[in-house]
Amino acid sequence: MYCKYRWFMLIGFFILSVNIFGGEYQIIVNHSRPEQKVTKNMLRNIFLGKQAKWENGQRISPAIVNIDEPKKVFIKEILGKTPAAYKNYWNKQLFTGQGVPPAAFDSDEALIQYIHDNPGAIGVISGQSVADDIKVVEIVEK
Amino acid sequence: MKRHVFKYAALAIFSIADFCIAQQDVRIHGFISQGYMKSTDNNYLLKSKDGCFEFNEAAVNMMAIVSDNAQIGVQFLARDFGEAGNHTVLLDWAYSDYNFNSSFGLRLGKIKIPLGLYNQGRDVDLLRTPILLPQSVYDESMRDFSLAILGIGTYGNLSLSSFGQIDYEIVGGTLSIPDSKSAYWNWVLTDLIDVFKGYSSYFDTHGSGFQVNQQKVSGKSVVGGSIQLETPLTGLTLKASKAFGKLNMNSILNLPVVTFNIDVIINQFNTYSMQYHYGNFSLTGEYHLHEYFTDISYKIPSMEHKLPRYYWESDGYYGQIGYRFSNWFETCMYYSEYFPDTNDREGKNKDVSYEGWQKDLSLTLRFDLTQRWLVKLEAHRMDGVALIRVDTDQSKERDWELFMLKTTFQF
């Protein structure tokens, strides 16, 4: 009986592990930041420019990778916008002087380097990226 | 004195920016737009009957993060819109911003007034789908009244927990008037003289075809603000905004030499907005009420005449639907209605009834050819002429069309 179901168990474990370890995006912060978790609401406020500082008063430097899937899924799930609406939102902030958009990078490696160099930085990278020296934070509802 | 203040402020801003450039904390952006407008039957906004290219804007801005709490920014804008602008480079906005926390920040400088969804960015074509904002709410002749103040502003974001969140903004200061000799003020003067026909035999006789020999418009105190609610329903935003203030207009006309003094005691704009986004679909609606009290006096050599204080209300509204089909193609349609006098929506007191309204059905196609370059095509079907203030002596057709083409490049 064990032999009969082991293939189903292996397939199920594979699907489960992809969901846990292979999501479309990850949130990373500079190593000096104490946060282990961020709420969805906080992420939304940071990446829409409504929260400019961490609790300790340090300026937040948000960054996002310009790779289609992680960026699109993050913008939809966390910010509730389409990519065009996100671009329009930040164009409005920029051309009315109300804010500066998150820094954008064409590769995870470049964004990871930015996070290293900026103590207050928080970034969105591909879910598959793995590096020894980045700190991934968990996203929680509240 | 004002010139010196601006000179030293600009010097301070550029010195700080120079430092920030070295630290790579500065961003420079801009755009350039060129449009074309062609109307049937009536000249509208520009000399549009023959087709007109006097329809463009260019801007460059710089924003620099100075510290964990502070940032500074400045934008210069040059535009040409028929008789207005003429490519004069003006300071569009410029301020220093100090952010205490997410619920409270301060701005000091030249600040755009937060009226409706589009007032602050009304000169930036790439921020919206339509070329021409619905004039029922964003009347071009009222632009200078409602654009920016020199003063102080406060802003912030407040959480309402499961009821959503609020973004607020309040500004106060002196109305910043780009050019008191611009065509906008002539439009205002024309409207006011038109209103006072019937109050005075002088205006009955001389109320059209005048020229302005000299004009000075002084902005006085203005307060404005908005509250925007991001509701618990994802994608639904509600906004209420208001601005009110005073100004004085002193004009010397050519008929035979008249000094015309207008004190606008209270000039008040109220705009209520709703916007809903669901995926690539959007639905927008706004209502705008404009009310003012005026004291007008005019002086013919040796005699001064004062007219009774006048209260006037105009209003307008529009509804718009839009859909983005792909990364490069979006379309929207709006229907708008404007009434220059809420007590006379049928135009019974006008020379012709259709001067009492202007109804506009519009369709826009927007093509984002690259991340930085877009092209728009737009057509309008108009009923009424209430908003026609160019060539006021022209004979106006009730039903007419307007076509527009515009391209914008941003960097």
C-alpha cells in the first residue's frame, strides 16, 4: 500500500516545496535591519511612498526588480494594481513633486548589491534567487 | 524683494542638489508633449477651426533626498496653449519637504492645490488617458485660479484599520499667478462683464469687443485641501477636495478709458471624486461646484460706480470608463456636462439657449509605443458652447466636433 501511494506522496511533496521555496517573489532587507516579518499593509505603504521611515526613524529605501513575473505578481498581490497603474501612480508622484519611485534594477544581483549598500533598504526580488548573504523577511497578513 | 527671495531660494536648492548629486541621491526627470487640435464650426480653447499646433508642454524636474526626514524638489514648466503660455519658462512647483512620520509631513514653497483627481498633474499629459481633461471639472479658464499657492502644506496617511486608510493634504498661502496678462484673465473679465449686462446700461452698451490696455491680478490668501479614502473594497477610492480664497483684478480697458476693479471676495471650488479600478478596467466620476462672491466697481474719469455684490454658481460633472487592452493600448470614453449658471441650466437668460450648457462625449485611444513614448488620438462630440471663450464675437454653432492628436516623450 505504501508502494502504491508513494508516487502521489512524492508529487505532492514536490508541489508543496515549490509553493514554499519557489514563490514568484521574495522580500529582502539589509542585514542591519532587525525585522523578521513585514505586514502586507506595511509593504503596500512603503512601495506606494506612504511610509518613508522605519520605526527607528531611518529612511526606507525601497527597490524592485524589473523582471516581469516577480514584479507583476508583487504589484498585483501587495499593491492591488496593474503594472500600468503602478507606473502611472509613480509618474504622478514624480511630476507633482510628491515622491520618488522605488529604485528599479534589471537583475536580482544588482538589487541585492543595492540592499547591501543601503542600511535602510528593502527590496523585491525573484522567488528563485538564492544568496548566502541576504536576509529574507516573511510577509504576514497583520 | 520677491525676486531676491526666489533667487536665494533657487541658489539654496541648487547648492543642496549639487551636494546630493555627488551623493547620488538626486533624480532628474522630464517630459515633452506636442499636440494638435482641430474643431468644426467653433474656435475652442485655441484658434482650432483652422487646426492649431500651439498646444505643447515641456518640463524638467529634480528631486533630492537630503536626509532621513527631508527632501527637496523643483519643476520648471514651459507651455504654449493658444494665447497662453507662449513658451515662457515658469516655476511649476518647488518646495522643501520634511516628513515627521507617515501621518504628518510639512511642505514649504510653491505647492500645487489638491483639487480633484487631476488638478495637480493637469499639465502632464502622460498621467491620464484623455488628452483634454473634462472641462466641466477642469475648466482651462479657471486654471490660474486653482493651480498653486506660495505657502505651506501638510500631508499624511492615516489608517482606519478595517475601514481602509485616508490620505490628506492641506495647503495655505497666496495664490501664485503665473501671468496676470495671460488670456485666462481676459476670459474671466469677459465672463464677469457678461454677467453684469442688465445691471448697468454701461455694460449693455460696451460689454463686448473691449480690449485690455493694462491689467494686474493680485492673488490673496488661499486655503485648500483634500481627503482621499482608500476604501476596504480593493480598487475603490473616494475623494473630497475644496479650495477657497480671494483675489483682486484691476484692469484698464479701452472703452473709453475705464478702470475696472474686481474684488473676488470668496472664490470657492468643491470637487467630489470617485475612482474604481478592477484589473484593466477603470471607472471614474467627478462633480465640481464653483461659487464666488464678487464686488465690482468701475471708474470712468471723475465718476466711480459700484455694482451690487454678486453671488454666482457654476457646476459640472463627468463619468468616464476606461480599459487597458495590452501593455501598449488603452482606451477611454467620457461624458461630461457643464453649466455656467446653476440657476439657468436651460440658458433662458442667455443670448442663445445653448450658451447655457456644454455637453461633451469623448473617445480616446492611447498607444504606449515604448516605456517612454506615447501617442493619443481623441474625438469629441459637443452640444452647447458655454465653455467657448476664445473669439467671443464668433457666431457659435450648437453641435460641433473637436479632434485632437498628442504625443509625449518622458525621461
